[in-house]
Amino acid sequence: MQLFYNFSISQTTKEVTFDKEESRHIVKVLRMKEGDHFQITNGKGSFFEAEITSANPKGCLVKILSEKTQKPLPYQLHLAVAPTKLNDRFEWFLEKATEIGISEITPLFCDHSERKTIKHERYEKIIQSAMKQSLKAYLPVLNQAVSFKDFLEIQSDLETLKFIAHCEETEKKSLKSQLAPYKKILILIGPEGDFSSEEINLALKEGFLPVSLGESRLRTETAAIVACHSVAFMNEL
């Protein structure tokens, strides 16, 4: 199935014109023409069957034929992850987490972070591409990057299971032993140099539970994927 993304489509939309970049891909690269069908998602849970009515590479026009809804994830997972020093590793995490199943991502600037800037627009495109590749109808929310302390100040939802994965030699429980299906979950993943002791203590005061992701010391992006897959696996009941 060829899947495209257009956030502006709703159940009442009759026609859609794609932008120049997407239109060129449809007409010039995929060589699609009038009468050809493909699917579009709005990233909000819907798939739309569309038919090309004007194969213009500068503005491809399609009409919407039908709509169906994809069942949402049975859980809500929010990963707050420190961007890695090598940008391609964080981009790999974004892609794979989207494929596995995630609701929300927040890039987190920490005391030991070596990367203090991100390419938000590029990250959005990577997530969109991964959503289309994995045939999902829900686009994960990518929040603006924020400092660790500022992030903790806005985490007040009492229904969320909150965890911090760190490497300090303190008492921790395994993440898998603390998870439960059908829950709202927030997991903090630190930078290459781990969270600072001050950050860990702040998180504990805010009700975050310290957890381990296994006996191996994992890279930031690997730890994030392990956490993501653990939650997804817990919900495969």
C-alpha cells in the first residue's frame, strides 16, 4: 500500500491538493496518473482512499473516496530522551520508536548533554516518513526541546506511570517488573554521560521511579528503543 501524509484532511474533506514536493514525488518518481488510487493518513487515526484527478507535478489534485479508522495504541507512551552527540543516532531512535509504537517524544537537554541544539523540522519529517513506512495512522507528537528541570515542572498528571532510567549504582527495579498494560507511561532517558545526581534526585522528588533496562550499559538511543519495545511488548496481550 502506498501511503501519504496530509494533516489537513478530515472526514468532511472532498478534495486535496498536494504541495509541490509531494506532487513531484507522486507524478515524477512514482509515475502515477489520473485514475490511480492510493491512501492518505492525516496522522490522527484515519486512512483515506484517494483517486488522482489531476496528475500535475506542481500540485497533484485528488478526490477522497472513503475513510476508515485505525485502532489507536492501547497505551500512551511518552519518552523524554536526551539528544545524542551524533545526530544520526537520535534520528535512528525517532524512526524505530515510531515504527514500534509511541505517542509522544520530548528531546531533553540535561546537565551532561553534549548536544544543545536539534533540527526540529528534520525530526518531524523522519517521524512522518516512519509513520508512512510502518502503515500507521497516528503521528507521534514531537515536542520542542526543553531543559530537564523545566520538563519536570510540567509533569503533574497523577495517572501517569513515571520512570527514570539511569546508571548510578543505587536501588532500582527492572522496568518490565513495573509496567502494566493499558497505562499512560513516561520514561526519562539520559545523555551519553547519564543524568547528573542532582537530576536524578529531582526526578525522585517528583515521583519518578528509578528503573533498570537490563544488566548491560546501553547507549542513549538503544536504551530508548529498549524502553519503547518493553512497553509495546507488555501491551501485546
